Amino acid sequence: MEINVDDINLGDLDIGAYGYSVLQLVIAPALKQNQKITDEMYSYIVNPPAIYACADDEAENMIEKAHERHVANKGKSLKLVELIKKEFYEFMCTESDYYKKERSTIGGNINVLITGVSAAIATKVGNVEIGVITSFVVCFITVLSKMGKRAMCEYFKA
């Protein structure tokens, strides 16, 4: 018998809220309600609280202790999230010398991405010349990356 993990619906397992991942418990509901994802929400990824499938009397004590550990480390995980965001901003949105090599490496490898995407589209489309598809992909990726970079830089601005 084969089991495909993607076919498992956690809601159908009837294991309660503790059976869901932090992303399903914290991030997804916030996005559905058009809420801004806060640093505290990101900290759940760095410092997730323990997740239990049951909450009987014996498990209550374990859950409470796990929650206390989570709260005790919350400041550290929030600091880590802030530092990661700061480094991401420095890498993507500034011309700092610290990330100069990485930026040039990624910029130099964009042609590999464009070639790969163009070839994949060309095999599906069939009769269209690869040059036409490559031109379209270059324009699309250029515009999309500029818009995405600008939006991310604005979002992560200190």
C-alpha cells in the first residue's frame, strides 16, 4: 500500500488543533483575514511551540511546560527574525560589500534560469521558435523580479 502525504487532510484525522503545523495555525488564518504577518508570527517558525495530537490530563502538564519554554524563548526568536530581516534587506536592497559576491553570483546565473524556463515552455508550446519564447521569458522575469524586489525592499525597510 502506498500513502501519498499530499493526499492526507489533517482536518479529516480528527486530532484537534494541535495536529496542525504552525503555518496552518498562525500564518494561513492571518493571510485569509488580510492581516499583516508580524515578527511574532515569523518567530513561531523559528521557535515553534510543541504540537500535540491529544490533550488528555497527562498531556496537559507537558503542553503547559512546552508553552512556558516557548514563551521563555520568544524574545530570542523575535530577535533572530529581526536580524534575518535586516540581513535580507542588506542583501537585496543595498549595495553593501558584504553581499557583493552573492549578488553577482545570482545575477550571473539568471541566464540559467531563463534558459531552463524557456526550454520548458518551448517543449509544451511546440511550433513556436525558442527565440520568441526566450524573449518573452526574459521580459517577464525582468519585470517580475524588479517588481518583487522593490516590493520586498519596501516591506523589509527598517
